[in-house]
Amino acid sequence: MSKIEKLVQKFQKIPTDLTWEEFSKVLKHYGYVEIKRKGKTGGSRRKFINKKDNDIIIAHNPILKMS
């Protein structure tokens, strides 16, 4: 099993210890690209778009651990 397949399995279990890098890799694996922010500060929200489906995901960076 490849590293990305293991990461996708982890992602599907809705883990509490998923890092931002892991989250970003999974989205990129499914064809999403991060939309670059404009302005002086971009804040902590990040947008990912899948140009094939025109689907947008907005996420907060860093992902905070759930308790």
C-alpha cells in the first residue's frame, strides 16, 4: 500500500491528529489546488478548488485538534 493510500485511509477515519500537511496532500491527491490569497494578510482560511468539478473547499489552517 502506498503512502498516499495510507494517508487517505487515515483521512477517512476523521482523525483528531491530522496535520495540515497531511490534509493538504489528500486534497491534492484528489485534484484540488490551493487558491493563492490576495492582500497583505491572508488570514488562516485556505481555499482549495477542484477545477475539473469546480468544487471549492474552505479550510482553517492550522487544523486544531478536537477534544
